[in-house]
Amino acid sequence: MIFVVPQDALHEQSYGGTTFLTHAAAGGTMDPAKLGLDGAWWGIRMKPEAVALFSSTTATTGTDARASLMYTNGQTLTMGNLTDFQQGIANLKYVNVTSTGAPPSGNQFSDVDYPMFRLGDAYLMYAELVLRGAGGDRATALGYVNALRQRAFGGTAGNITDAQLTLPFLLDERGRELLWEGHRRTDLVRYGTFTTAGVWAWKGGVQTGKTTEAFRNLYPLPSSELLANPNLKQNPGY
């Protein structure tokens, strides 16, 4: 961790932050008490495309430990009904217990710090910059990516070769490494696959997904901001 948003169940109480990420990710057959929670909110799950990232890690042997965070008991891969928590694979990336499994200081709110910046992201940034021609060293980039994968696989089974170090691979690796850390939207915009290219379940409001208008790469400016500052102009399309 380089910079976090501190969370403390006794002194930093909020229903946002990782209080949301811990509670909303819980439901179905899970026991909230074992997750350090006072209850489950039966909310967020993984899209099938996010699950698929872990079945295409390019490793010939070994198991990606990041995939072990997925909770499949009683869950289906497909999401025909977004309001049914057990449709869609759940994920326990944020669990409100200590690294040794000890209970938190409180179970209504979260003790799990939110990672704004961490070393793994910096490694992946470096590798992407090298591939985009911004300088740096390709061998160093490959070493950084494999360092993350050695941690994930518990050894060298998941190492990739220089030929496998491509921009599409890095986008997938960012999806695996930085899952639910708030990067995916900007990553997809940067790679040109957020709107007019790239389709995933429920994109555009339909289960099979569809492409969307390019102007949605930008958010609309809030009306309150436009009223407060007449020099601001609404982003095109809104």
C-alpha cells in the first residue's frame, strides 16, 4: 500500500467506503459473522466477463490465488436478474477481519482500509508506459509484471514470456490485480473499449450487452455546478 483511505469501525464510521464494499459483497449462503459483519446487504457481484479473466491467465500450471476470492457456493455465473444476489459470482476481496482471521473492532462499519494507490498498480503502469513507447525498459516491465504474478501464483508457474507482454494482456492483468479498486472504467476508456467498442453483460441496459455512445466516455457535469459557474459548459451529448 502506498496511499489508503483509512477505515476504522469505531472512529471512521460511514456506510460508504469499504463498509459498502464488505457488506454489499456479502449475501447468499455466506455467514456474515465469519466475514466480520453484522449482516449482509446482498448487493454487488462479478460480471461473467470479470470471472472469465481468471480462466485466461495464460499460466500453464498453478492456480491464481486472486481467483480464490471468488465465492461460488449457491451462485450462478449468468446474471439474468440483477436484483437476485445469487445470480452472478460473488467476490470476497474486502473482508472485515484481520489477516489472521481475528474479528474487527466493530462489525457495523469497516476496519478495511481502501487502497487508493499501491505498488502493484505502479508496476502495471510502468509496463503499460513501456509498451506505449513512453520510455523505460521492457525487461524491467516484464520483471514487474511477473513479480505480481509470482505473488499471485506462489511461485513462477504464472510467469509470462516477453512475447506475452502485450497491451491486451496488461488490460486483463489490471482487471485481475485491481479488481474492485476503482480503476476499470478509466482503464477501458484509455484502451478505447468503454463505449463504441467492447461488450459485456448488461452494458447499455441489456443482458447480452451492447456498445454505447462515445460521449459517455465523459461524465455529465452536475447541474448544480453549471448553475454556480456560468463559465462551465456541459459536456457534449448531455
